[in-house]
Amino acid sequence: MSASSLLDVGTPLRQDTDVAPHVTVCIVTFHNRDEAVRCIEALGRSTYRAFDVVICENGGRASWEALRAVLPEQLPGGQQIECLCAPHNLGYAGGVNLAMRSRPESDAWWIVNPDTRPEPEALGAMVDRLTLGDCHMVGSVLHDEDGRVQAYGGHWRFWLGRPVSLGMGAHVGEPVDGSAVEARMNYVLGASMLVDRHFLRRVGMMRDDYFLYCEEVEWGLRARKLGLRLGFAANARVLHDQGGTTGSANALHQRPRLPIAAIAMLFLLTLRYAARGAWKQWRYALAGWWAGIRGERGMPAILR
């Protein structure tokens, strides 16, 4: 079954209408109840009101029950909150897909990490960019507590097999050329990405055999390969604490860039960890590198 067949996306996003597009906010959690509560509280201050929230708890029934116990059934603006218990740890992409499948009638889906706190205007700014109609996936400004930009968007370097976070280190108050970001961006950071019906109909859902890391990279690159433009909402700011949710790297078999990318990544990993004497971290990184070379997907053996 193809990824796109998992969700009946129906008609495109509504435009030229007085009815605001309805967005489902999709959050994947894994034993991080407190982060999810802070994220929900931030969403409750959103100036854009036409949304609901679906949370997928990947950590088992006990974590699901603990999360449900501290979450309201709805936000102060009346937006409904539903908490789903995954049948097992589906990984980030699998959890996102489960949340999206639960709301096939929505006009768009905003995937946000539980370790984020979106500013009140963030969702509205992203919807405004989406409804211009020339793109079908939109990213936002991700920043840390100190007001430093983590990323406007991402650029995957194929020959080196590594990502570049566009705008990293800039201050959130600095002016940014959104069109320049969009020209270079070939994926949207997974901590905050808004997609519409057209995107899912053309591109499909996330690859849920990507269990850890880079699932959003593959999603964006798949969209770009199909000719879809990726959008950036410069006025949408999302505080990202980092570390609450993770997701995996694509197999590169039978691609001419594999040998160069593999050697370059091995060199970079050695430079980052082994050269500093961080041998334990280097062994973990080397295991992940070797799994990528072999094209392994799904849940890592250490988590089974």
C-alpha cells in the first residue's frame, strides 16, 4: 500500500472563501508529558482559532493515561484535544501518520514537536503563506530561549550526506528574505511543518519505516522531486527546546553519490567525536553510519 493511500485527502485546501481552513495540530509524544503540556498551553494562546489537536503517545498505555490525566478536553477557545495511544512505538513518522489519519476531513495538518512553544501568531502566519496557493508545505522560524535562530528551513547536501540549517545563529529580530530562504530550502524542519491536502495527494504521507532522524528530510526531498515548492513563513516563530522527539536516515543504495557521502560522513563523525575523545558517542555514531550504509530502516535493535 502506498503512503498516499493511507489518507483520503479529498478536495484541495479551500481558498477565496470566508471560511478559515481547518487545521489539525499533530503532536507525537514519548514519555514527555510535561513538554506536551507546555506546548498545549502555548497553542491555547493562538490567534488563529480554526484548529483542533491530536496527540499520539508512543510510550505505551501508562504514559498515555498519565498524559490524558493532565490535558484538558479542549482549549480555552473551544478547540478539541484528542490523545491517541499508539499500539506500539511507531516512531516519529508513524505517530504523525496515525494522527493525520485520525482527521481525514481537515484542510491542513500542522506537525509540531511537543518540545515547542509556538507564538500566538505562528499558525495564522503559516496558514496565510499556505493559502497563497503556490506552495503546499510551509515551515516557520525555529529559535531557542535566547532568541537565536535554529533554522528557517533546511538544505540537504547530497554529496556530503548531511543537512544544513538555514539561518542558524541569526537573531529572531533580524529581517529575513523569505524568498531567498525558499529558493535554497529543500526540506522543512520537522519540529514545525504545515501541509495541505494537495501535498498529501501528490507526495503521500511520511515514510514510517524511518524510525529515527531525517524523516522530514526525505518528505521534503520527495516533494521537491515531484516539482512542489516549499514555503517559509517569516513571521511564524516557534520556540524549540529540542530533544523531545526524534525520527532516520534514508538508504542511499544504488545512488552515485553514496561512496562520497559515506566517506565524508565518516570523516565528519570521527572529527566530531573521536578527535575529542568521546569514544562512546563515536561508537553510537559509527553504528548508525553502518546501519545507513546497509539501508536498515525501522526501530533500532537497541529499542526492541
